[in-house]
Amino acid sequence: MPAYCFFDVLDVTDPEKMEKYREGVFKTVADHGGRYILIGGTTDVVEGDWKPVFPVIIEFPDLEAARRRCDSEEYSGLKKLRLSAIKGNAVFMEGDPEAE
């Protein structure tokens, strides 16, 4: 069943590192069967008080593919760049096959 990686970039603290991250990240997603669903955009909070700043949603074929990408050697250096360049949140979510 599909799985989703949800990131909310709250603040970019090092734009140069973030640019280096962007140069390589798309290939690592594609190499693990992923595709971007959302990169940024307007948000409209309709319930609660959560205010996403810069949301990113990536879909993978399953949770294992998402984790393999996150733990892969090819992504490890990029992940370090991202973590040193932003303040943010990340979560993996497994889809519900009944919802499709």
C-alpha cells in the first residue's frame, strides 16, 4: 500500500546548503519509486491551529520503499545537508488501501 513522507519546512537557516540539497534530492526520490505530490503552495487551515509553512508530500509504493530511500547511502549526505539547513518536521504515513 502507498506510503507518504510529509515534511514541513519551518525555516531555511542555510539557503546555500538547501540549494545543494535540492540539486540531488529529486533523483533519490525517483530512484526509490517515489513521486512528489506537493512542494510548497498555499495552505488553508480549516480546523485547528496548525499552520504549515512549506509542506512537501512524497508518495512511495510502500513504507519499506520510503524507509529504504531515507536510509540509503545515496541520500545520507543529502539528509545531513537538509538537517543542517532547515528547521522542520518530517513524518512517514502509511496509506489505507480501502481509501483508494
